[in-house]
Amino acid sequence: MSNSSSLNEFLLLALGDTRELQLLHFSLFLGIYLAALLGNGLIITAIACDHRLHTPMYFFLLNLAFLDLGTISTTVPKSMANSLWDTRAISYLGCAAQLFFIILFMLAEYSLLTVMAYDRFVAICKPLHYGTIMGNRACVRMAAVAWASGFLYAVVHTGNTFSLPLCKGNVLDQFFCEILQILKLSCSDSDLGEVRLIALSACLMLGCFVFIVLSYVQIFSAVLRIPSEQGRHKAFSMCLPHLAVVSLFLSTIMYASMKPPSLFSPAVDLVVAVLYTVVPPAVNPLIYSMRNKELKDALRK
């Protein structure tokens, strides 16, 4: 293949050499996918139908549920279909679309998690000004910025990645179209531009991470000053699920994007990719509903 114009399809990583392993992979991914659909679907329905949950915190949680559904629906169904029909192929346009949507949903989710940290900070550290700062318009604008930032980055990354000439085959060592795997197929030094863009994205993510950490330092300082044990318990119940989701999301995606070449291993890359694209959408609803009485009551109804 002399360049990307001759590419009609890519070959994704096969998650099983035998028919039995392929069906096992299909069954595992199907179970996780159905769990994600059920969990996030219940959260969306509960928040939409229960007027008591029409607050900023649950508005952001509603957006997070939509992003989680988008993330897992971008990668898992195609992987399941390939295992079921014993194929590895994904079309060139399908790969571009998959890359675009995975970047959109994941970067929008990271931006939204940063906004949710700010929401918790205002609720606990500035409770008297919460209604003014986190009004309906402000919440809608913050959510819109999160979605728009994901869309912008997806357009730039996807356009830059697929503008590179690809001449090193069409085999991707991953179960979905990933930027770093596509860059390995490039035969041009122009991929340095995409590497710089990834580095810039990593710096912005680091900035959001620092913001989240500083927010929680102030949050926990304020919580520890609450005199009543019940008040402290309620505050921790509001913050710990969000902190757990942020930790799971960041630890895996930052390792995947910034690991040194000496740690390269197809098996490790596969596990990390599953951890940041498949597991969080299925686990997040459980984390958020585990210690949330209001959400549990709404789900029962």
C-alpha cells in the first residue's frame, strides 16, 4: 500500500484465535454492554422523570450517562460483531468515524468530570452562593462547553490523523481504531504534528487534573470542619462517587497516553484500553447509585 488513498479497510485486533474464544469474548462484551445500557438508561430515566433530581448535580450526571453510553457504543458493538462473524475488518470511513466519536465522548467526559468537581466545590465550600453560581444557564453553558471541547478536539485529531499517508499495512493492534495505532502505520514525518497535538492534549488534561485535585483539597478541608458527623457523612457521600469515577478514568487513560515505550506490550495495551473504554461506562452507574439515597429512591419508583 503506497498511501492511505489505497486503503479501503483496517484490520482490528482479534480477541480470540479459536471459535470458542471468539464466542467467549462476544458473551463477555455483550454482558458488559447490556449492563452499561441498563445502568445508564435507568439513571437517565430516573433523573428525567423525578422532579426532585432536577438539580445541577443530577443534570451533570445525566450528561455523564449519555457520554458513557456513547463511549461504550462506539467500540464494543463493532468488536462483538467481528467476533460473532469471525472477521477483523472495519472500513476506512468506519474507522474514522469510530476515532472521531471515541475522542469526542472521552474528552467531553473528562471536561464534564472537571465541571462536576467545581460543582461539588461550590456546593460544599460556598453553599450560600450555590444557587447564584450554579444557576440553570450556568449549568447549561458548562455542559455545552464540555461537549463542544470534545467535538473540537475530535475534529482536529481525526482530520490530522487521517490526513497522514499510511504505507505500513492496515493492521491495528487494538480492538478499536486508536490514534497511536494508526500513527504506527504512517510513513511520514508529518505525524510529529499529531504527536505534538497529543502532547498538548495531555498538558490540558494535566491542568484539569490539577484543578480537580485542588478542588478536592479545599472540599475535604471544609468537610473536616463540619461539626456534625451526619453532615460530614452526607458531604462525603456527595463527593466520593465522583472522586472514584475520576480516579478510574484518569489512571487508565493517562497511563495509556503517556506510558514509556519500554512498557509496550499488546496484552497490557489491550487491558488498559478495556479499562478506560469499556469498564467505566458499566461501573459508573453503580458507583453513583451506591451511596446516593435520592437516586436509589428515584430508581425504585
